[in-house]
Amino acid sequence: MTLATPIPVSAYSTPEERWQAVVDRSPAADGAFFFAVRTTGIYCRPSCPARQPKRENVTFFDTPEAAESAGFRACLRCKPGEVGATQRAVLHVKHLIDTSDVAPSLTKLAEAVGLSPFHLQRVFKRATGLSPKQYTLNVRSERLKAGLKAGKAVTTAMYDAGHDSPSTLYDPTTDALGMSPRAYQQGGENQTIHYALVSSPLGLMLVAATKRGLVAVRFGEAEGLTEELGREYPRAALVPDPEALTPYVEALLAHLAGRQPKLPLDTDLGGTAFQRQVWDALRTVPYGETRSYAQLAEMIGAPTAVRAVARACATNPIALVVPCHRIVRQSGELSSYRWGAERKRMLLDRERQAGVSLHSPSITAQQPT
């Protein structure tokens, strides 16, 4: 395809996709369409923060002009009429990347939408949480996963996904599988995952790792924890091996006791490029402190992607090491936690108390001789 040739934005082309974007209040959908509410006579952009309408009262329009021609008024809160060329440029670039057989350069993408490379980089990251390059790598990884799941040979899936050579396929900077492509294709087959169930101040804790690093740190009941791990890696060899995990377990228990604030442990995380970006940012939140979802979105350079950031926190597979418990509501109140709100409260209380003792002067001192 020729990048310089204008093409229509095909994202959110069905009513189902559009309604889901409204439910998610997705900023990425702003400019792709507009929705109007028959009971109020008002039309909005998809990310409008106003109270969500009922589906049966909603109709969709491609442009503000179409909504106004149908008799609807612009929302005074989200100002849909001000959705301009920038949002549509972002959607256009996403479409170009999604439909390109090869990774388009930033320069060619910028030329296609009439922006400078610097400006495109900035507005694209603000809207999606990713740079165009990161978004391209994510698309390539998802194509690779789909090809492998469909039973394609690794080499075929590699080239179909847009990889130029095996060197880019196995480059750790672009690897989102968390294991080799063949192992991923086979549901973790030939992968060995060692795990241990240990008692902790927060209840039973499952710790699991491959030779590359941790894949899981979770809390719950023994049966449920091991079943969940088995569902995620149905063809991997799951080996109960507390001894192999001793360094991880000792560090985690020391952390829970307040003796080891930092956990610079190796991980073997999969996930999308956006999820990994959120998880990396979480690891920079200091021990004993908290951030809001909005602040975390700012930290990754995507201030409008608050809901996507919240979803990434909710899918974090490695508690404590990726400290999603340090994210709270804007008001400071506790938000939900994958392993229970009470555990979250206990974690934050322990960190605050330990933080005070770590930074307080010792109550005993050696007397001078």
C-alpha cells in the first residue's frame, strides 16, 4: 500500500465496536465517530465523562455535522465539535500501521497525515500511551501470536507478522511472548515453570518462575492458585520446587516484613507493549508512597489513557514486584485490587509503618569509648 494515499479510518466501523468504545470512554476513539442520546437531544465524543446512557437510547454519527443535522446539540462538557484533525490523524496512523505489511517509518507516517515527525510522536503517545514504534511492535507481536495460535509454522508466522528476520523475532526489546515462539504456540510446551506455595503475612502466596524470571506472585487458596497457573500454561511442566524458588521467596518475605523495600527481581512478563509500559512505571513508585491512576497515566506520557492504565493494573500477574497496590483513587481512597481490598489495605499500612522506621534515627546508639 502507498502511505501517502489517503485512506478512510476503518476503526470503530460497527455499532458494537462503537458502543464498546463509549462504555470504555476511550479517548482513542475520539474523532472516529460521535454518539447521540435521544432522551437528552445531546451528542458527545466517545470519551465523554458524563453519566453513561442506556444502549437503546444511543445512535451513532460519523461527524458532528451529521449529528447536528439530525437535530442534536453538542455536549457542553466534552465539546465534541472541537474534536479536530489531530485525533483523526492519530486514528489514520493507527489504521496505516494496522494494515501495513511492513513497519512504516515515523517519517512516512508523518507525511501521510501532514504532521512533523516530532509532533506526530507527541500527539500519538498522548492519545494511545505508546509511540508509533511501540504501537507497531505491539501490532507485530499480536499478529505473531495469532499466527502461532492458528497453527502456522514459526517461520511463516514470523514473516506474516512483519518480522524481517529471526533476529528481530528473538530480540528481547520486541519479544512480548514471555517465552520462545514455539513454546508459546504449544501452550507452554517444553517450558518448565517451578512454583512454590508459601505462608505469608497476607495469606498463602504462590510464587512461580521460569529460568528467565518470575511469571507469577499471587495470593489466595492453594487449589485456586495452582489451577489458575495451569490454565495460563496448559502444556507447560509445572513443577512444585520450593528450593529452586528460595531466592525469590526470601526476598518477597523480607519485603513483606519491611526489611527489603526494593525488589529488583527478574521477571518473565508477557503482555502487550502498553501493559508492560504500565508495569514498568509501577515499579518506579517508591515504597510507602501511592499514586492515582491519572498520575500513573501521566508517568507513561498518556494522560488520557486512565481507563487503559487501570485495566493494565488489574491484569498485573506479579504482585509486590510490580506494586499495583500503590495505585489508589484520585481522592486517596482505596481502589480495587486483584487479590482483595483488605490485602491492599494491609500492604499499604505495612509500607507506611516500615517506611517510618526505615527513615527514623535509631533509638539506640553506641556510647563513645
